Amino acid sequence: MSRRGGGGRRPDSRLDQPTQARAPSFQRGGGGAAGPRGRGRQGQRGGAGSGSHSGSGAAPSSPHTASTSTEPAPSSPSVSASAPSSSSVSTLVEETEQKLTLAAPAAATLPPSSSRAVRLPVRPGFGTRGRKCVVRANHFMVQLAKRDIHHYDVSIDPEVTSQKINREIISQLINLYRLTNLGERIPAYDGMKSIYTAGPLPFESKEFIITLPDSDPRPSSSASPGTERQFRVVIRLASQPYVYTLQKFIQVLDVVLRAAPSEKHTVVGRSFFSTDLGPMGQLGDGIEYWRGYFQSLRPTQFGLSLNIDVSASSFYKPILVTEFVQYYCSDLSRPLSDQVRLKVKKALKGIKVVLRHMGYNLSCKITGITSQPMSQVMFTCDNETRSVVQYFLEKHKIALQFTSLPALEAGTEERRIYLPMEMARENAYNEDTLVNNKFGIQVADGLTSVDARILPAPMLKYHKSGREASVNPDFGQWNMINKKMFNGGTVQVWTCMNFSTRLNHDVFNPRPVIPISSSNPNQIEKALVDVRNKTTQPGKQLQLLIIILPDVSRSYGRIKRVCETELGIVSQCCQPKHVSSGNMQYFENVALKINVKVGGRNTVLDDAVQKRIPLVTDRPTIIFGADVTHPQPGEDSSPSIAAVVASMDWPEVTKYRGLVSAQAHNEEIIQDLYKSIKDPQRGLVHGGMIRELLIDFRRSTNFKPHRIIFYRDGVSEGQFSQVLLHEMNAIRQACASIEEGYAPPVTFVVVQKRHHTRLFPADHNRHGLTDKRGNILPGTVVDTQICHPTEFDFYLNSHAGIQGTSRPTHYHVLYDENRFTADDLQMLTNNLCYTYARCTRSVSIVPPAYYARLAAFRARFYIEDETSAGGSTGGTRSTAEGSLAIRPLPVIKDNVKDRGALFGQYCYFGSSFKLDIKGRN
């Protein structure tokens, strides 16, 4: 199985042959290699643990402060009759017989001094703006009966790292001793160290001896072939009933609800997958996808809710590793090229394989592959140096066939091991004895009906000289017909470089500063250098280079890196198939991107121009967006990249600048929001992304921000306290470093897109409540019933779905000194979604957060080596410290950062690097 965890199926034994070495084969498990780059991790980690094993079947190497709550803001004048009353918020507590506690948020205005002091703001009331409607949510309400829940610690000796094996051991124990030693109780097991029972077991501590059949895969090399495995299981009472907090109680019930599907399906995080849950599909390169579902128990204003969402995940096929490598290289008799080897290394790293050449199964986790062919890999064993090929011939009487291939690496840095490559309704919760009879849990069969509202679209303003100076979008979209951009940019010196073989030059305007040319896509760098050299004369300095991309993909990142970090060229890339189609909508979108790259503004909110946006246009306000993107799984040496953007115009809030910074691998907290160093000459020197953007705002508007609104993307619920504690403190320090006593009020909002709540129309046949694809309408907002019982959060579907079911974005307020009402924050967030610069559609997440995400992904192009299949060339791992040396991001050329050429305005890298952040191209 893969690095993503979860149980696996036994490999196909029919591939065994006595005369050749057996290749390790993949167990079924989650995690393909074809997904997008990793982002902020959502939810809790799950799945089976994985460990390294060193056994005789492999060739070993020689050893070597205060609460975050503010006083609740005044509620809006009238509250919807359908909104839950204050008494309904306590339903959850009543249902659990007062075993749970919801801590009351304390009123204060200072950021927390420790994670223990974090109390999130209470909801200031419910929104009333918009047209009322009813939607359905994929939440299933849970009813509870009174039970005395007991917690027991479980220890298994010898220790097993696989949750799948752990569950088999405990399942065997229950089958043998349920009617006797367990007093007819059925424990719910979490797969690790805890079991829970509805009522006490007839003992406080007891030891059991459990034997597993020898047909099971071996999780370690300690077992001898052909023998049964015995385990010593000790169960001890850990806690009595009536001592559970809300979080702990939900955790217990979640274990109960996950017990049965964890035994039947492959577990990946909080999701379950199986070939029995739907048809499989092929993704290529030895990877297939399985269907499954996500499940999570949550507290809501209705009480407890089981959130269930359909899902799909990629899995490696249960094939020989050599067969997998053939997807990348058909001829295994020759050594792999460096490019292919790096691709194979990236694909295999972290994957579990099963060795079968010793008469029993041994599971190992791949940590890498060697840079030399297997015939050249030498190691020392028993004071004798030999090759991997020699070892398998002498030790196991196996003549390896593919000696030109690299060897798989497993084990630890100190003890390296070398291996040859050739070796929802179905759940029926209410019919489950453990769930229903023992723990008294009943799960509703149908989707939950939820009260919602449809917020009005904002009026957008264009240039007054156009035939249409304003537009009120319908269904989240509009067009540029009869409209002129609010501020048009000017381009006087430009040309076009064509790397495609499909296009005719007739599609271009024949008036560039130098003739339009076509170039060989294999000589991209040379062609770009030639263009730069032809436009260095005074009066001919290039303002814009339009690039028609090569017909074959994977050149975009290289072109941007060369243009922006080496040559100083502002570029606009276009796909050849779209250019040749002559579609005016496409060219319209390209014009939108170019306009913001040369300093223009496409449209603004009419309410912003008229200064009618509460808590934004009455006083100078800066709006931030922040995000952290992480490298793909397996890229252990690649850094995470943090991006922060901020509005640079007021009151329009449409232009943004930002900062991007590389930080430690998989670090979610943004490290460079504020920093200071002691300089021997200048004393204490202040810096950081927040400080730089605050200074830029003042330079751009001549105002110091009186308010801060901070949209933070990519944070899971488990990270709320930690992120808020660190990042709010950094914001405070950055403000104070600019001017003594400067502390503008801050509203800190987490933006979550990677959640599993889906909203559906209650009636698909009612005209005016669905779009043409059957989705809920743009502007649909929910802040009742399925939302948090006490905290300030809401779901907003701000966009029109293009394909499939629209996914609303979840906004959760972690800190609010500006005392937003529900209506004011929901309307602001929805209206901002219509100001995204690169298209004439509302977008699904608030643009500052969207721009931050784009900036972080753009920065990754500058540190990636495309010959390594996307792997980063930056950073090296220190084996002694286990830490990463972070490679600094390259510096953008001055004329690029001065023109603001990347996404629409500027983005700084470090303290001297600007790049534009309003679009991909």
C-alpha cells in the first residue's frame, strides 16, 4: 500500500515462480502520484502507521495570554424566525445527560498568550440579508441514548505498527472472549491504544494471549516462516464515565461509528475505500482509483451530526515493482536515465511493498532508490563487502534478473536496507449491534434540511465612457460586451514569441516592436534571450511579451522562471489550441489578465466607490490574504511556501501586492509575518511580510490602515489555536514596529475549502432556486443548524458551479476586534468574490486568499527542477538534525517587479522581490 496509510490486500500469489527472484509487490492502499501539489492538511491525521523493517530477506548495510474573544457585536435588528434560539444551542448538552461541557468564551480584546487561553469569538447573531430558501446538507443527525462509557488502554506485545493487524488481533479477542471474560460487552477499538465500552468490563486489568493464523501478512521480520504468531494483549481501565469533555466524547462516538467500516474497507485518513463501493477506474502509470466515502462526527446547532461525503482516491495496483517501473521505461535491461530514475524515485518513495521470496510475506516501506544500478551497489555484512546481487545469490540462492535497475532503499539512515525491485446506505449504522444496541446511537437516514439565504450580487462599476458603465451579475457571471475597463493600462512596446507549430501568423496583430517570430520549443531559453537582446535599446524596452506555449505541456514553469528571474521580461502565456480557436471569450480573459499586469483595474465594487461597505470604506482598511502550500508527498527536501497578499487601494480594495517566503518542510504556521534582527551598526532591525505590506499600503494610499481584515486559507480545525496564537502575535508585533502604540483592530477569518459539507437544492424543480446545472445559486449562505453551536462561522457558496456539485467555502472567525455582524461579514466576503481580476465570474473563495494561493504556487516554479518530475532542487536534509536547509527564493529582475508582471500587481519575495498576483498567466 502507499504512503497514505490504511490497510491493504494480500498480493496476488500466482506471480510466484521458483526459479527467479520475487519482486516486491504493492499492497492495496491509498495514495497515487497524479494529484495536485499538497496544500494545508485538513482534519485529523488517520490511517495505519508505517514502520521500517530489517530482516534476513533484505541486504543490510553496515551501521553508521489572554482569550481571543471580544464582547459580542450587536446583533442585526431582526433575526430570522427559522434561526435557532439560544435554548436550541444547548440541545447537544442535554442529549448527552450533562456529560459534556461547552466552555463559555471570555470577553477580552488581546490575542492569546498560550494555546490554553484560546477562546474563539461567539456568534454575534444570525444573518438576515438575502432571500430565504431551504437547502439540504450531507449531514445526518445523531440521537443518543444514555450510556456509561468506559475507556480502557490497550497494549499489544510484540508491538505492531499496522492498524489493520491490530484490529485483527482485537477482533480475534472479542470473538473468543465476548461471552466470558468481556461480560458480553463489545468494545469499540480505535486501532491503536484505546477501546471504549458502553458499561464496565468485569475487570480493571486483564491479560490475554491471542494467536493469529500464519496466513496473515507479517508486519515485521521477527516471525519465523510457517509458525503462528502469538500476541500478549493487556487491557486496563483508563477512566470512569462522567469525565468527558465535548471533544473527548465526540472522539469516543467517532471511534464507535468507524469500528465496522474500518474492518471492512481500506482506511485512508478519515475516509474508507473499497472496490465494493463502486467501479474502479484507471489513471495510468500503474495507478487506479477506488470509490469510497468520508465520515466525521461534528457538533452543530442541531446537536451531533454525522457528515458523510462521497470520495475517490488513487491506489497503486497490486503488481510487481518491476511491472510498475515499466510504465516509465519499457526496457529494463538497461540502466535508467537520470530523468526516469528521479521520476521512479518520486513515485515509489513512501510506498509499502511486500517481499515474498522467503516463504512468507514481509512488508517494507521504500525510502528511496539507489543512484547506481543494483549490480554496482556494495555494502558490508559480517565484515565482508559484497554487492546486492551477490548477497541474494549466496544468501537466498536467487539470481537477480534486472541487475541494471537501481535497488530499492528501506530501513533507517543508520541501517540501510537494499531490496531488488523484482520481487452511506451501505453503512447501515442503525443495524450495527455495536453502534445501535450497545452504545445507543441512532443515525438519521436522510439529508438534513437547512435554512439558508441567497445574498444579492453586488453592482460592478466599469468606465463611464462605455455603453454599459455598470452591471449587476446574474447567476455569478457576466461579460465585457459594451463595457470598458475601469482603469485601462497602456502597452506601447510589445512582441510575440510562438513556440507552437499549429498557429498561423495571421492571428496576430502585425504591429509589435519587433517582428513576431516562431522558435523551436527545445530552445526556449535561447529564444527568450534573443528577444531580450533585441529590445534593450532606449525607447524599445519591452513592456510585454506574449508567448504561445509549445504544443507539449510542462514548459510554463520554465518560461516564467527564465522570464522573471533571469531576463526581466513581463510575459503573458497562451495555450495554442485556444489562440487558434479564435474564441472571443478567451481573448477577453487574456485582455483582463494583461490589463492588471500593466497597472490597470478591470472593475470595482460600486458600493466601494460610493463608500457604502460597512467597516471597510468608512475608514482606511487593509484586507490581507494568506496561505501556505506544501510539496507533494515524498518530496521531503522541498520547502513549504507561505504567501501573504494585501490590498493596496482604498476604498476600492481591488489591487493587491504580496510577499512569498520559503519555510520549513510541511510547516503550516507562517514564519515570516514579522521578524527582527540585531544589527551591530543599526541596532534592532524590523522586517517581515506584514510590516512590509503595511508600509506599502501607506505609500500607495497615503493612509495608515485603521483596520485589518485577515483571511487565512488552509488551516484545519486542529490547527486553529496554534495558528491564531502565533500569527496574531506576529501581526501585533509588526504594527507596533511601525509606530509606538499602533494597534489597529484585527478580524482574523479562516477560509476552508477542503471540507466535506455539501449543499443541495431542496427542490431541483423549483425555478429560481437552482442554476442550469442543478446546483444551489451563487450567494447561498448558511449560518444556522449545521454550523458551530456557539462560534462565529458560516458556509458561503459564492460561485456558479461549472462542473459537478458546487462546494461551499467555510469561513470561521477566530478573532474579531472590529465587531462584525453576521450580515456585514457575509456580505463583504460575498461581494469581494466578484472582484477577482482574471475572469468575469464570481469565484469560490475570497480573492485575497485566492491570490495568496496563486502566489505560493507561482513561487514553487522558481525552485523546481522540471527534469526531476516536479521535485525541488532546493534544500538538503541534515541526517544529524533531521531538519531542512531552506534554499532562498530567487530574486525577480527589477523591471519585472517595477511593472508588476505576474498575477496583476506585485508580490515581493523576501524584502526585495515583487511579483504580480492576479492570475496564472
